[in-house]
Amino acid sequence: MTQINAERLLADMRALARFGACGTGVDRVSYSEADQASRRWLRDRMTEAGLTARIDRVGNVAGISARADRAVVIGSHTDSVPRGGWLDGAMGVIYGLEITRSRIEQGLDRTLGVDVVSFQDEEGTYLSCLGSRAFCSDLSDADMARASGPGGETLNAAITRANYGGSVWVRDPQRHKAYLEAHIEQGPRLEAAGLRLGVVTGIVGIRRFRITCGGQADHAGTTPIALRRDAARPLIHLAHWVHTEVATLGGADTVWNVGMMMVRPGAANVVPSESEMVVEFRDTSLEILDRIEQGLLAQVHAMDGRAGVTVKAQSIASSLPTLMDARLVTLGDEVACALGEPSMRMVSGAGHDAMIVGRVLPSVMLFVPSIGGRSHDIVENTTDTDIVLGCQALAALVTRIEGLDL
Amino acid sequence: MTQINAERLLADMRALARFGACGTGVDRVSYSEADQASRRWLRDRMTEAGLTARIDRVGNVAGISARADRAVVIGSHTDSVPRGGWLDGAMGVIYGLEITRSRIEQGLDRTLGVDVVSFQDEEGTYLSCLGSRAFCSDLSDADMARASGPGGETLNAAITRANYGGSVWVRDPQRHKAYLEAHIEQGPRLEAAGLRLGVVTGIVGIRRFRITCGGQADHAGTTPIALRRDAARPLIHLAHWVHTEVATLGGADTVWNVGMMMVRPGAANVVPSESEMVVEFRDTSLEILDRIEQGLLAQVHAMDGRAGVTVKAQSIASSLPTLMDARLVTLGDEVACALGEPSMRMVSGAGHDAMIVGRVLPSVMLFVPSIGGRSHDIVENTTDTDIVLGCQALAALVTRIEGLDL
């Protein structure tokens, strides 16, 4: 059983948070000076811990536990959104560092290695989950060539600028048994339930559509309803459909959002000539995602052209759901229980590197609570005791995996 | 039977349209240089026609047919919206000039005078229907003191700047028998029906509400539906209610509009924290207006506070409907019929000076078609033959009123 050093864990997390410090949070977008400096710092900590560490060509910081033939990978990302929180990604990386360091100290690293990684650009400043995609060889030269970031800089220009060199660190099927990622929940469910550990059963797929309607502007007093080509009316009908019908087509964990609505020209006394909204829905079941998409598009199709108004739907984002490994989910529950903390099984409504890695390696995520459900903001936080608990649970999970034939 | 001079009518209309000419339309907002110059021109045409003409203190141009004790008032307004049409208001004023001029020439002005007026600021650049409100003594000093226009200039400053002087021309109950206003329809109904003359039975009242909802922004992936305070959801429900239920609460001529909708912060993956829309509805029946308002406010009340979202409605405009005089409406039908043109009875969905004057004098409006239903735009137009027809109908209506005890 690995004993982690809680004070060292917290000290390393606070040291990392000084790179790009921004109030109580961090501004450490990928390929920024702060991001590059934090990666060099992390590589040096890995080397100190006894790992064979390097920064790969795209910026992934990888620390290899060299004395074992087989290893689990523990990691997440150290890049942030602009003015982001200090825990989002960073916590999961330092968990890996602390667990592998403790295992080396305690002589457990011959039984099963823990390779640690900070993936590059999970937040998508240039290309969402760049580092984990590269690790999984799930990235073409064309994908890379298309991507660009702040100020229009291309991803390839940013890679050249950072000049890490060498090759990309890729998954080794003979070596890597599993991928484990701990993260703050970024939502309110653990806090609402009074629980401290979440075990993620799957990461949702996302479908996002832009709906646009085109009609004709007219005087809203002098134009009879029957002669109008009101572009707001079908949009309102569709938005109402989303909020009343998606629940019946989806499952218990399905979420949806009408996050953007706009009507033009936007005057009280002018019949709208154009309208637009963005609808998204998320679930871990492809079948549910397909069913909702079909329902929505059938509505759009049925309304298109009615009363002289065009109604069009355009897919603007689509990602596949990823299920976590069922055996690892069960082990997650068991280690939580053994620590005296009943776990909550939950889906992750946000994307993570585990969404990518989970397609090629048995994976699981552990969540700790987000205070007030807040993240992607400098106020993001979790109590120190929950940070330590999460690391203890993850260390215990590695111990359970030692004997497992994955 | 008054014979009007069609060429002179059209020539005067084109002469007036040169003041503030703007492409095929006019930009002649009240108290602008173009507006002031056009009023002096109009006063001089009235004087030439044999009327006792003056510009009153607020800018109403009034021409009195001095040889009769009793008179009908014919008029409308010569101010325009910015980049407006050449007919909106102006046509009705020049109709009055041509009819009274023809009656004087034909010696009919002793039987029944026709006083002509161009009311000031019907379009509300400073204060909607300012001139007709002043004429009806329906305007307090406080109303005037509150009003302001372009660049923040107060109405009282504009009046001082224009420096017309004198008193306000007010309704004379002993003299004035009726008010007649001709106007372009500003809508598509006559054109759609293939008819050339509309007789207005009433001018709608307008109720306008701003609905605002306040919730909380959250991650749209990680926040379960049940834990959201989604500010868009009740707004969408209410907008849908408007488009499905107002028709059942209203009558055949009720119109409504959701002309403005907005959701903040407006991102696909963020649960909306605020939302806003503007709803209006119009009808000539107070009972219907009250019924719809009660229905809407009951919905707002029922939703307020549900799922942690505040829902508020604020009345931002309310005007009373005005019914036209039933005897004059019947006469309007008769003169149209006598000209071989079956009329369409219709409500006016837009406000007019007759909405104000109709509350204190028996009034009626005649409409001619708007090409393509367009107005409040420089493309606004009507055929010359329809312009002439409308003036002939109005002249015939004056003849019918001669013998009428109103």
C-alpha cells in the first residue's frame, strides 16, 4: 500500500500554481511563457523523483518509471484556460508525480511502474486534447496544420517557437496497462450530495447545432399574422421543443442547453427577419445522441419553408462519448469505500484527456468536489483534505491494479 | 361635388418631397432644418389657397377656411422617420390642401370649411403625436418637459430653437365637425386583396412588455438539468406561450410580436444567467388587450422563482385603442363604392394622429395601398392613380359630411 506525502503533494501543487499566477488562479494557456516554464519545472521534479523525464515534441511532459516493464499512466494537463483555476488538470498531474515518487521511495516501482504525464493543450488553445491525441497517435499532419491559436499563430509555429524537439511520446501497448486521471468535478453534484469522491463511468459525447431562420422584416402592427414571414416563431418553437422533448428522448444523465439566441433586427415593433440559436446536448450513449439529433433535425425539416421562413440546422461540433473501463470503475468504488468515503458514480459532462486515452487504454477518472461547482475561473477551489483524499484514493487504485490482468 | 386637380395635387406632393429629399424618400425628422423649411413652404401654399394660415407654437401648420363657421379638419403630419418614405403623413396633408383649395375655387367653402393641418412630430422624434396632442389639449407641461430628441436636445429647447411663437392651435368644439386623415396603409392587406381603398374602423392600442429572467451561469456539461438555474428556459416557455396562446385569447385582427430576444452570456456551453425579450400585442378592443395582458402576467407570475430563476415583466409602452366614428366609416364605404372601388374595412395596426384626435372629434381614416406593404423606408411608394383616387374619395367624403349632423 503506497503511502503518499500529503505535505509534499500540496507544496508541489502550490509551486506549480506560481507559474502564470493570476489572483487565486492561473493563466497558463498552452505554449505561453508561463506554460513553457511550468513544463521545465515539472520535468525537473520528475527527474528528481527518479523518473526518466523529457518534454516531447508537442510539449507533453512525460516521466517514465524505468525499473518496471509494465506501468499505468497517471496524468492530466497543466495548461489552463485564460484566467482559469489552479486545480483544473494540474491536480491530476501532481497526483501522478506524488504517487510515483512515493512508490519509488517505498520500492514499489519494480512491481508496477507509474508513468506520469502532463498532456499539452487539453484546453484547446490551439487544438483540444492535442497532447493526448498525439500520445494515442490520433492526430494527422493535416489536423495539426489547420490548428491555430492566440493572435492567429499556427500550432506548428507555436511548436517551432517552443522548440522542445525530439519525437512524440506515444502509447506503448506492451508497457501501458491503464490510464488514470484525477480531476476536480467542475460541477455541483458531489457537493450537493455531501460526497467527496466521484468515480467516472463515462465521458459524454457532445453534439452542437447552429439553427438559423430567415424570414422578412415587416411592421409588427400593420402586417397581419397570416401574412408574416416571422423568423423568430420557428426558432421559439424549436427552443421549446428542446426544453420539453429532449428529456423524454434522453436518459437520466442527458444534458442540453440553448446557450445562445438572437433575433434580428431586434426591435419591439418589427417582425424578425432573421433568428439564430445554438443548441447542444451531451450523453455517454451514442444511441441517445443519435435519437436526439434525429428528433431535432426532423423538427427542423418539418418547419423549413413553413410560412415563408427558412429553417436550417448546421452541425458545429460533434465528439464521441468514451466509456471508462468497467473493472476500473468497480475498483474505484472499492478504494473509496476502503478509505471510508462512499463514492458517487457519475458521468463527466466535460471533456478530458481520458476521453481520448480511454479509447485505446483501459481508463478511469476520479473526481474530487468543486467548491460551489465552480471551475474555468480563478475562484475554482477544493479543500486541502479533499485534495489529499483524492491522491490517496488514486494511489490505492494503483495498488489494486498491480494484480489485475487488464 | 368637389372636383380636385390631380396634377396640382401630385405636383405639390413632389414639391414637398424635395424638403429633406433622401434618395426616393425623405429624411425630415421634426424640428430639423428640412422640417422647418417644409412647414414654411406649406404655410405659404395654404395662404395662396385662400386659407388663414399660421405655424403654431409647437410647429403645427394650420390653415383655416375662414368663410365658414363650421369645418372638418383634414390633415396628418409632414415630419418623417429618419430615411423615411415620401408619402407617410405628407400625402394626407396635401390631400387637405388640395381639397380645401378646390372647394374655395368652386365656392363650396361657405357651406362647410375644410381646415388643414400638418401636425408636429407624429413620428415621436421628441414626443409621439406631439402636434395632435397639443391640438386636443391632451398634453401637460410635465409631459413636454420630460421629452427629448436627437443628441439629447429637450423638446422645449427644440421649440425655442424653432421659434414659431404664438399660441397652440386647439380644437374648437363649436367649429370642428370631424377629423379626416388619409394615409398609406403601411401594410400588405389592400395589395394582397387587390383593393385600392381601405376604411379604418379603429386604431389599435398597444401593450408592450419587457420580460427579464435572472438565473446563474454554469457549465452546460457538468451541471445536471435539475441543479441549473437556467434563465433561458422560462423565457423560451413564455415566448412559446405568446405564439400559441395569444391567438386564442385575441380576435381576428389581434397581432403580436416577439421582436427582441437575448440570452447572456451567450455561449454554447454555458447555462444562461440572464435572458430578455420584448413582447407586444395590439388590438382595437380594450377587453382583448386586458385579457391578453392578464394571461401573460399570470404566466410570468407562475414562472417567477421556479427552478431558482426570477421572471419579471415590465410594461414599457401602453396606448389606448381608438375607434373611428361608425357613421363616417359607413360614409367611407359609400364614397368608395360610388367611385367604383369596393373598400376594405380594416384596423390600423400603427398609430396615427387620428388615434389622438379620434378621442375628441368624430374621425375616420382612409388608406391607399402601400406597394409591397413597405413604409418607414425610402422605398415606400403608391401609384399616382391610387394617390389621386384617395384624394377624390376624401373630397367626396367631405361633400357627404356637409349634410350630416355630427
